[in-house]
Amino acid sequence: MLAVARWLTVIGSRMCLSVLAAAVVLGSGGCAAGQAVWPGTAFSPDYGTSIGSPAIRPGMEFGWLYLYLDDTSKSALVLNSLRISGPGIGSVARVVEVKVAPLRSGYHHIYGLTGTPGGTYQTDPPVFLDGGECHKQALFPVPGHRLTPGSEVRIYVVLRAARPGKYAVRHQVLYYTQNGVRYQQTFPIRFWGSVAKNAPVLRVDILQAVCVKKTRARVLPNWPLPRNLKKSRRHLFKLIR
């Protein structure tokens, strides 16, 4: 099940987008000078996903949990960094956090209550009510994160709205090391949005809001909680029962 807010538009695409207008490298060693970086194939390819969001106001932060990594290789690897690029990235919207969100370690250990569905989030870490339980996503730094064959993770990216305008992440480039060799693999996961001073006031998604207190998750800056949250929480849990 995908945790996608009602006002999102998700469009599948097989077009690989390429032109880079801006680049942000989160982590270390993304483009180390004098070190060869080879095209990588450790992760299942993504043939193109495009996600749009409504306008938000300057100062707000927005979490994207969409980039999915499925390690189909035969040996362990270590993540180095993730490069996020596109028009308006760094000026209209700034990357303030990039973390690994584990789903499965190897072929056996599955993260249950410490995993959340892919989607957009207004909390850090992502939290979500599913099956009557509050799930709180485990998060880890990208640099040095080790993956064994069969592991599955998502990448959580938090953007901060800086000034009015439009932004678009056209693709994401992952750098990793395997058997002493450095690789890079590009994923055409595109997401876009805009920043406006008069943007409509948006509230935290109810399925996230009801889990904030229980999980002690942090609400991202300038996101108000839904009105009548206590009443909504009681109603939701009554429906589940």
C-alpha cells in the first residue's frame, strides 16, 4: 500500500530525464577527484516515476519517501552518497536531509513496525497508521550504510522551501562501493513542486498526525496538525476495530 496524500499526482513514465541544472550531494565521496567511478547495476532499475505536489509556503519542509533500492547483486556493498539535482534545487528548495529507510535486511529480516509505506510525509521520521498500529520508519545516514544481497531500502529526502518559484528533481544518482570498486547508478525518480507565499494552508495527513504523539516523531516545520485531532483519532481507531 502506498502512503500517497490525496492531492498528489503520480505518473508512471519510461522516459529517462538527463539535463542537470543544479546538483546537491548529500553524504561523502560523491565525486572524489582522481578516483574512477564505474556505471553500477547492483540495484533493480527504475524505468521512470514522476510525482507532483501542491505549492507550499517558504520555510516549510516536505519529506519524500519514494526512491526504492532493491539490491540484486551477489556481494555486500557500502553506500557512499546520493546526488539530487534539478532546476530550483538549492535555490527554490534546499535538501536538508537524506537518510536510508530500511525495508528488508538481506533476504530474511523484514522491518515491520519500523517501516512505513512509500509516499510523502510531513514528519521526521516518517510515521503512518496502518492496520491499527503506528509504524515509525527507522532512518540511518547514507554514508557507510552496508547492504547485503537481497536488502531493500528506500531513501528519505527532506526539502525545505526557500523562496517562491518552481523546483524539480529530475533524477537521483547513487554512489556506492562494492569489492573495493566505486560505482554510480542513476534512478529516474522525478518529483516536482512549487513555493508561493500565498499557497493554501496544508495540514499534516491524518494517518500521520494520529501517530505523532505515540511515536514522538517531529512534525516538519510550519505544518499545522489537523483540526479536532483527538476526535479524528478516536474515530479512526473505532473504524479499525
